[in-house]
Amino acid sequence: MSDREPKTGQEMWGGRFDEPTDTFVQRFTASEAFDRRLAACDIQGSRAHADMLHSTGVLTSEENAAIQQGLSTILSEIEAGAFEWQVAREDVHMNIEARLTEIIGDSGKKLHTGRSRNDQVATDLRLYLRGEIDHAAAEISRLQAALLTQAEDHADTIMPGFTHLQVAQPVTFGHHLMAWYEMLERDYQRLLDCRTRLNVCPLGAAALAGTTFPIDRLATATAMGFDGPTRNSLDSVADRDFAIEFCAVAALVLNHLSRMSEELVLWTSSQFGFVALPDRFCTGSSIMPQKKNPDVPELVRGKSGRATGNLMSLLTLMKSQPLAYNKDNQEDKEALFDSVDTLNDCLKAFADMIPAVEAIPSKMREAALQGFSTATDLADYLVRIGIPFRDAHEIVGQAVAYCIKSDCDLATLPLKTLQGFHEAIEEDVFEVLTLEGSVAARNHIGGTAPAQVREAISIARAALAAR
């Protein structure tokens, strides 16, 4: 081997080294096994970079044409599963560049002019994550649309509202589903915010200080759909805030889906029986033939922990890194990719499942009739006839205690008995002690009255249609 001949496994950067990388170290430091999912984004960035190098005179027209054709061939090979990934080439970038040189010769070696793997991977990650955010946002919208349909169908369906998992006040099932919608709406907006901040292009920052070549960073940024180039070369290659922010948003979305899952698990139990899930979203027991387990919501509830863990991993990874790029950052991808996959899988599961959820209004109503859910309505009634709220609270508490001892409900008490707690109570009290009267009385923005639920649905549908 001559002094100028590259050593095995170090074809792309081995000039400074006197011996090849240890086989274990080569495998230990390689990332091609997982960062190959960035391949299409890497090729997109390389196309834009090559076009820019041509426009600034670094590449000839023939060289750029050869590079573009070679990259097309490589993308076809990858999509067909025919591309040969090599651990010795370390990562997605060097695998693609080495293959390009095999296909078109020395022109392929010129592609890396004016850039580094540091700004290259930062660009790839932003391109990749931008697409995944768009996909997740679309799935949230699909889930929200399904919730709106269910909420509209059940704007009048009465169920118990809970605090401390105890029956509190009657609400409508549609109102409860619209609460889920609002949680997801905040998630959708957070995804858009995250997308806005990540949509700047680090390409051209090179290793950390920029490059001496006459590059046009605005041109490459525009070609890839970025809002513009990043403003500081050091920060460009060192920044992973966008990945951390996405993982934070993903963790919060999964936290919301977990809360929804918990309610579905409770509601499908025989103790509640509020809803039923189709068989295709459930499994059975290997020993108990009667079981129908809500596995999809249970698994979503469990997967939320993965997203939280991935966020903690990235925060810990970045907390003590000096500027600019460090090899530590190779560890950002698996956590990020797992959050992407977990988020999109769980959103798909919910968006597919929610339209098929079957509400059981009779069970919901039966539960709402328990636990004195209209007690607050009786207190409000007393206030409206001139009794101070704290006194009204005491009176209703005494009435509830009486009902507990007598094993009856407030709505079933005779007027004479109610008047024994306060003589000002009249026949019209029974209008507020019914479930329908209770929900209808809360007829204001954000209230559970069916009219307000339908208005909220109308506003939400218009917002979805405008996306």
C-alpha cells in the first residue's frame, strides 16, 4: 500500500491516521444502522448543495449533472432495498457519498466541498423532522375530526362528570369529548410552533466556522423549503433544541392520549360500561374465555412512558456539551426516531379507533343518577332565592346526608321533605334537580349545555376546514 492509498475502512477521512480503526470501535461508533432512515433527506440536501456549488462556479455543469444522476440512482437503490450499507462507512452520509463516487468517479468526491457532516446531519434532521411533524399534525386533525363526529352524535347524551374520580356533576358525553378535542388542539398548535422554529437551514455552517468557498446559503435554504439560513455557524451544528422541543411536544401529546386511554379503559370495564370498543381493537385472554381486553388504549397508555423517557434522554444528552459539535450527538437519533414512531403509531391507533367507539347512553345516565350529581344545582337554586351560598351549601349537605341514610336521591324527595331543609323551596326546584335541567342550565361559553356543545363543534369544524 502506498503512502497515498487510503486504508481499509477509512476511505473518506483516513489521511491523517497511521492504522485502521479497531473493528469493535468501528462498529461501536457507526450509526448507519439507524441513521439510514435519513437517506432521502440526505440526498435532498446533497442535490441542493450540488446545485448551489454549480451556480457559484465550484462545480461544472457536467459534474453537477453527474452528481444529480448518481444521487437519483442511489435513491432508487435505497427505495428498492438494493443499496449495500456498510458499517465501515460509518453513517448515512459516507455510505451515500462513497456509493456516489463508485457510480460517477472523482466527481462524486467534489460534492462535499464547502460542507461538513456536522452541518449535513443537522440539515438532514431538520428536513426529516419537518416531514414527520406534518404527518403527525395531519393525524391529529384526523383524530379531532372523529371526535367532532362523536361529540355531535352525543351532544345530548348525559353522563356523570367526575372530580377525584367521584361523581361530581352531570355533563354530556359530547362535552367530555370536546375536552379531548381541546387538548389535541393545543398539541396541534405546539407542533406548528415547533415546525416554525426548526425550519431554518444549517447547511453552509460546515464543521463549525463556515467555509472559505463562495457558497450561497440562501439559495440552498430556499431550494429545500426552509424559511432561511441559520444565523450562527457554531450554533448551527451544535443545536438540537428542535429535536428536544419535538420530543417535548410528543411527550405531551402522548400524555394526553394516555389520559384518554385511561378513561376508555375505565369506561369499557363492567363497573362502568359507558362505552364498547369493536373487537378489532381488543384481545382476549389465554385462560379466561369471557375476557375482552382494551389492549389498544392500554398500550397507548404504556407507550406514553417511552416518549417521556426519550425527552429525558435528549435533555440529559445535551445538558453539558460544549460548543460546537460532539460525537455525543450521534445518540440523539434513536431517541428522536423512537418518539416519532411512537407518536405517529399512537395517533393512528386513536384516529382509527375513535370513530368506532360505541357509547352506551343508558349506562351513562344510570351512573349520572348516582352520587347526588345535581346537589350543586340545588345549592344554586337556593342562592337564586336569596340564601347566601355558604348557607345554601350547608343546607344541601344536610339534605344529601338525609338521602344517604334514607337510600334515595335528591330528585326523588317530596317537596314537603325538601321544605323541611328550607321553607323557601318551591315546586320549581324539581326543574333543576333533573339531569337534563342541570346540563341545560350551564348555557354559556365553555358550558356543558347541549346548545353550547353544538356551538363549540361548529367553531371547531370551521377551524379544521381552514387548515
